[in-house]
Amino acid sequence: MELANRIFFKLYQCANMLHKTGSRAVQDEGLTTQQWAVLGALSRPEAAQGMGVGELARYLMVSRQNLSGLITRMTRDGHIEMSTDGRDRRSRLIVMTESGRHVWMDLAQPKIKAYYEQALQDFSMGDMAHTLHYFLKLLDNMEKIDQKIPESEEDDGHHGVPEI
Amino acid sequence: MELANRIFFKLYQCANMLHKTGSRAVQDEGLTTQQWAVLGALSRPEAAQGMGVGELARYLMVSRQNLSGLITRMTRDGHIEMSTDGRDRRSRLIVMTESGRHVWMDLAQPKIKAYYEQALQDFSMGDMAHTLHYFLKLLDNMEKIDQKIPESEEDDGHHGVPEI
DNA sequence: AAACATATGTCAACATGTTGTCTTATTCTA
DNA sequence: TAGAATAAGACAACATGTTGACATATGTTT
């Protein structure tokens, strides 16, 4: 399994470098790699009405508690705000503010575009398609590992009294 | 750059899942994904004599300050220990302890092997080779981005008086 | 209505990651 | 030898990530 070992070590290094270089690319806008992911998620047409907290946490694949801190900081910075969902009053929708949209579209996007171009230097269209394909496959397998937990069915919350 | 966008978002998700599922795979041994990377680095024949702090930080692509905390915890847990380098007395060599080697070889390795098998489910030998190739290429580009900093040449330290 | 499920908030403890600053040893070099 | 570079340690501030536990409000089902 020497190949497997090298793959995961490189993935680990890639993760560290993405965090470092990605955050550095948008630091002038007061953003980080994670906040960039949040704004990216909220800027999708599918999320035009906003996204619930749990929904966004699942989408980004981070814990609800972790996202909570992110939301606090981004609300403080005026990038996003919460609004209540009319249909389900338990849900609170996270939406981009006008200021957030400006920061994202006008300030961050050019930096991100430049970052992508450098990070994917010498990648052909086919290379990119293959890379994405392997990422999707890897992610799929890791999600299966994640769900393969016998006790406490996948998430938190108290699903009724545990029969003592 | 829609493809680029998807690639980096998947990389971000992969990083989160590697952290989560990897740490969970070795939690019974009291390890985390990062500590697993450290032990993996130290168990290589090239590192038989140990590795310096800065050397290991560069190898793992993390900051010296971050590695410092990791070292403290792993020393506390008895997995590693520091020894002085005879050749360069500024350097301190990080080496695995007997206990650390046991935890790594006998306890963690079987779990890691199983993890690799699940995470690389349905990857052919060729798929793995390609995946590794794209990771290496991506990492190479990100390293170039990292080094492309005009001021404060790449690392910390005081390189003489900065001409006031 | 009562029980259960869902959606979120909050607090805590901990491990990782970054940057910046300052100090102390060494070693290398002009 | 003096100065510069290198290797580490230590501290701080901050952002991210995890898990666990407990509270609260609101839907849904029986």
C-alpha cells in the first residue's frame, strides 16, 4: 500500500497548502479559505433564497458547531445575515448581504480566478476533468467511511429516550 | 473556471473528511491524522536517525510553531522524544520511542491499511497512479504560489537588521 | 395531546493551522 | 573576531476543525 500512503500524505499536504495559500490570496478582503467556501456556496443560484445552517454545514462537510463560529465572524464582518424561513420557523436562512455580494463578486473573484490559474498551471481541460473525477470518487468513499458508524446514527441530537 | 471552482471545493471537502475520518480511524490508539503523518515521516528509513524540527515542519508543510504543539503532545504521550544532534548542536532530533514504534507498527498500521482500502475502494492501480500524479502537480503549483512572496523571504527569523 | 423528530443555539475541551514577535544558542563567513 | 545566518523555544492572537452535552423551539405522527 505504498501508493495509498503517498496519495494520502499528498492529500494532507495539499490541504495544508490550500489553507495557507488560499487564505493568503483573499486576505486583503478579510476572508479566509473557509469563508470563501461559504460565500461560494451562498452565491450559487440554487441558494438564491439562502441556506439553512444545517444544510450549509452538510454542504461544506463541517460540523454545525464549527459553522456556527464561522457565521458569527462573517455576520460581524457584514458579509452575511440571518433571516427566518417562512415555511419552517425552526430554520434560519443564511443569506449574503449586499456588502458581502460586493466583496465576493468585485473584490474576491478576481483574486480567486488568478489563484485558480496559478494552482492549475499546466493542467489541460482533460487533466482538470480527471482530477475532479478522482476527488469525487475519493470523497464518495470517505463519506461512506464517515457514515459507517454503528452507534449514534450519524449526527447529534437526542432521538428520544435511549431505552435506559 | 467552473471546473477549477469545483476542483478546489472538492479538495476542501476532502481535507475536512480526511481530518475527520482519518482521526477516527486511529483514535483508539490516541492518535490523530496529523500525528499519524508525523509517525509516518519518522518511520521512514531515511529518518532512521531522527529529523530536525524545521526539517519535519518543511516535510509536513506546516509551520514550525504548529509542529511545536504537536511535538509537545506526542512527547507527553510517549510516542516520540528529542535528542541532540552530534554534528549540529543547534539542531534537536525528533525520534520515535520504542513505545511509539510499537503503537505505530503494531496497533495503528492495521487500522491505516484498512482505512486506505476503504478510501481507495474501486481505485485501480492506474487510478491511484493518476491520482497521485495530479496531487503532486497540484502541490507543486501551490508550493510555487507559496514561495511567490516578495517581502519577508519565505520564512521567519531576523535576517540581519532591515536597514531601518 | 403526547411523543418523537428536526433545526438551532450554546458552552466546553481539545487538536490543528496561521501569522507575528522576541530570545537564545550555535555555526558559518567575510 | 565580528557579523550574519540558522535552528529552536516561547508567547500571543486568531481562525478552523472535532466531539460531547444540554437547552429550546417548532414540526410531525400517532
